[in-house]
Amino acid sequence: METIKTSITYAKAALDGEASRITERHIALAQIALKLKAFPHAVSISFGYPHEADGRVCVDFNNPSRETVIALIKAIGGKWKKSLQGSSNINYLNTTSFDFVVRLWSAAPPETCQIVREEVEVPELVVPAHKEFKTRLVCKKPAADLATV
């Protein structure tokens, strides 16, 4: 009987901890929403997918326009990492502002930038030397709208 009581006590503590984390996430998202209250742009949001690197819950803003990217990054703050998404978009990732991960998924690049595909020489390693195509972001000038990102 003591084992069942102990198990129930542990389960209750775990649920209380998860409820607390959910409340903290709700407050954080409400704060973001307040900052964006006059935000006119619609964006698709998905929630709950585990982040591949650390398993934390993700909040994804899917296919945001450039204006949406700027507004979200300013509202959320923190440090953002960029990576290329396919041949025409950028993913932004913030793992530092909350206990969850915020992703701006498949966002439009700045107007002054384009994603280019180029052939590069790959030195011989285990496989014979060869050429492959790599994709990178090329900007004519720094994006004035997000100079710190």
C-alpha cells in the first residue's frame, strides 16, 4: 500500500510541475500577444512539437511574411539563429527567451538578400574529391530592419 501512495505522490508532484510550466508558457505567450496587439498580419501557429536538439516544446510561426518576422523578433527579443529552409526561405530559432523554443518557420528573407546555390570544390576525404552544390544567403547590404539578428 505504501508503494501505491508513494507512486501517487510522485505522479502528483510531476503533474504539479508540468502545470506550473504550462502556466509559465501561457504567461509568456500572453506577453508576446500583448506586444503584438495591434499586429495586423495573420500567421499560422503550431504548438507542441519537440525540438530536435533538446526535446523542449516548440511554438512555430509558420511561413511568416517579412513584416511578421520583424514584429515577432522585436516582440520576443533574445538571441536568434538563422538557417536556410530550402532554396528560398529562412528559419529563425530562439532557444534563449523562454523554457520553450520559438521558431519562425520558412520565413521570407530580407528584400536585400537572396539565397543562391553555388558549386564548391570538396576536398578528398574518405570519398573521392568532387563538386557539390551548397546554398547560402547573400545580401547586397545589411538588412536595416534587423541589423541585430
